[in-house]
Amino acid sequence: MSDEPTPHESESRAADWKRRRRLAAVFGEVLPDTTSDERDGDTAPEGDDDAQDLWLRNQVPPHHG
């Protein structure tokens, strides 16, 4: 048995690659290769949490206090 892909497998891989390229062109990179906890030194700048909290508080409807 040969290690080389069959013509059908080669076509399928090429079609998958083209499909992924089209999806990336439309939607961009959906998921990063690594998560934020796997990266070294990838922290948010100071003050970002405060801005997010302020935005969230401003989104609360008046009848929720």
C-alpha cells in the first residue's frame, strides 16, 4: 500500500483548503490558535476593565435598578 494519497483524497484536500480560504476571507479568523491563558504576557491594558464595567452598567434597563 502506498503512502501517496489517491486522486480522490487529493481533490478532497484541495476542496477543503479552498473552502477554508473562502470562509477566512468572509469571516476572518474565528478562533485563535492559542487561548489567552496559553500566551505569555497577553494582558489587557490598565483601565480596560473599568471601561467594560461602565459600559455594562450603562446597558442595564431603568426598571432593573
